[in-house]
Amino acid sequence: MTPVVLWSDVLIWLLVLAASVLGWLSRRNPLLRAAWQRVGRSRAGMASATVLLVFVCIGLLDSLHYRPRLEDSAGRGTSSEKTAVYSVEVLSLLDFLLTPLRTRTEKTYSEPLATRAHAKESIEIRDADGQLRQSRDYPRLKHGGAHLGNDEARRDADVAERVLRALGLAMLVWWMLAAATAALLARRQNCSHREAWRRIWHNESDLACNAVLAAIAALLLCGLPLAILASDYHVFGTDKVGQDVLYQVLKSVRTALVIGLVTTLVMLPVAIFLGIVAGYFRGWIDDLIQYLYTTLSSIPGVLLIAAAVLMMQVLIDTHPQWFATAAERADLRLLALCCILGVTSWTGLCRLLRGETLKLRELEYIQAAQAFGVSDLRIIARHILPNLMHIVIIALVMDFSSLVLAEAVLSYVGIGVDPTMISFGTMINNARLELAREPMVWWSLAAAFVFMFTLVLAANLLADAMRDAFDPRLAGSA
């Protein structure tokens, strides 16, 4: 195989590096360290952070791409002499791990955990005399429940047995993790294991371990049964082309993370720079920046995004030679959508930072620094910006969920990501057309809704915990 580096992959790993640097700086800064410690003691914050960590791990696994190697069609010479031929399909490490889900496709729709297709077809069956005749029936799936053979009546018992086995394994894994956590806490705080257990469940440690263990228990109780059932069944059914819906929702996670994180990377420098400059220097600079973001806010966001996306699509269609694979083409449209969303969403944060900077510049220590001749750049870097970081961090986490929902809405109306890219929005857009058919196809929409709801809810709960921890007014009252 040969590695493939997409632009979105580069940006995602740069964000991981930036998060690592932020963590290192937070350990050196007493105020930031104290704020993150308050987040760590929040039960809702740590439970949601645990869930978000699972989504982030899925997204990172889907951000390591490669093109698999194909054997030379001529087949001449020894294996070392064959020409290296690579597939035009770009896969990721997540695709490799989910190879059974990716390759076990059916003909068309099938319900969750079904052994037969969702719609009747004309099939040939043998009658009692051994003659073939045409009949209208639900055809047997090629992969779903194939291990049952002709004994389809055993499906319910087989599913129940697998679920019970998975639940037992989940409880065993959770107990091992809980015991390891208690042992580690007992060693660090020099107490007995019983006292460590008591501190965990009463949330008397530096970290809300009880919330983390509860979130891990919920993830294990949901994830392990899905993993064990997915080896022989389509847990969430299949879509119109027979692709596993569980595979689709897992692939949609990366798209949601890119939309939520890369867009903030685009809007953050613009919002911070213009907001601080407008609030600190005031005068005609403030008037110009206010005019800029007021004018931009007055334009309907959907119309602006639609116009920009359509122009970008025309540019992509007229220059096909720029892209070696379809994945690169879809990735460029995804990055273009992130940039467009960033351009249209920086105004709110800029307005907040301007107002806070106007208040900060009137404080005594800022005026004293100006009287002593300290340069404006040094005052902004040493005194203004650090006192605005709580607003920046809160806004970033809270905007993440709104951007994930924005992608779903834009893809629903046809101006979102490339149709070949799997996302929550494209899944919902494809599923809406099937809700009116009889019998109704509901599982694609339900699966996309549950995963997107979980991601957005976890992000919002973490945002609330970070707001309470980083906002000086709320932190002081606590």
C-alpha cells in the first residue's frame, strides 16, 4: 500500500498537536490548570469528555489514509518483479478495521438484524416435485445471518445468546478497569483500597472517576453487543445499495469532527484579531470592523454558503486534472465548506471579544501599563489576550455542536459535503426519500439521528462544564 495524505488529515493532526501544546501550557499556567481541574471534578463534564474521546478516536483512525496495492494484471515474473499497481480507492485505517462491514454488502434494503431483504422479489423455489417455479417472497440475505443456514427460526435465540455473552464480557472489562482505577488512586493517595473505592463513588478525588467509570460502563454495554452482533448480522440494517448502516454512521464521525474542528481553526484567528483590535484601539478602526461584521451578519447565511459552494463546485468540475482520486475531490469540497462556514460564523465571537476588550482596557492595570509606555502589542499579548481565553474556549466548544448540526442541514438541502462522502447530513438526505415508501425504511435515519444526537449532546454538556470552570464570574461564585 502507499500512504495518502489529504489536506483535512493534515489539519486534523495539526489540531491534535495544538491540543497537546495547549495541555502542556495549561500545566505551566496556574490559572488554566485550576480551571481544567474544575472541569475534571465535574461529573457531567468528564462523562461527556469520555464519550467525545471515543468519537475523536474513531475520527483519528479515519484520518490515516492509504491506497491498497493491487497485483499486476499481467502476472508476469516473480512477485518482486511485478509492477506495483495501486487501487484508485482511498481507504483509511478505520476502513481496514471495519473490512467485514465494508465488504459484506447486500442487494438492497434490509432491516436491522434481519436474515431476509426488506422487499419482496421474484425468486425461484423448488416445489414438492423438485420443479423450479417463480414465487414472490422476501429473498434471503447473502451475509446477514448466513451462519444460521436454513435454520432461520434460531435467529432470536442466537441474538439473545450473543447479547448476553457481550454483556457479561462488558461487565468483566468494566470491573477490571474499575479495580485498576481504585488501585491507582490508593497508591497515589496512600490509602486503602476500600477508602479509594469510597472516594471514587463519593467524588472526593481530583477527577470525577465515578462519572468516567459510569460513561465507560454505558459505552461497553452498548458497544460490545454491537461489535459481537455485527460479525454476522447487519445491526442497523442496510441502505438502498446494500451497504451496512453501522459502517456509514462510523464513517460519518470524521466528517462531523472535520466540520466542527477545522471550521473553528478558520474562524478563530480572524475573530480574535479583529475583536481585540476593535475593542482596544477604538476610533475609526472600531467603526470599520463593526461595519464589516454587521454587513456580513445582515446577509442570509444559507444564501451566502449556497453561492460559495456552487462556485466552488464549478471550479472543481472544470479542473478534474487536479485530483488523482475521488477522495481528493471530495476532500477539497469539504475543506471549502469549512472555510465558508468559518467566514460566516466568526462575527459572533468577534462581537463578544470586542465588548470584553472595551471593558478590560479601562481597568487600572491596563491604564498604568499605557502610562509607563508599554507598547500596545505587549499589553495585548500579556494582559488582554489571557483574560479573553475563557471566552474563546467556551465559544469553541459551544460552536462545535452548532457546526455539526449545520453540516446536516446543508447536506439535507444539497449544498453540503460531496455526495460521495459519507456524513450524517447525506445519510439523512438519502433516508428522507424512503420514509414515504411502503414498508417504510426508518433505520438509516434513526441510526444517523442517534449518533449525531449523542455527539452533539456530549459536546454541549462539556461546553457547560467548561463555561462554569473558565468563566471567572461563575468560578468565583462556586
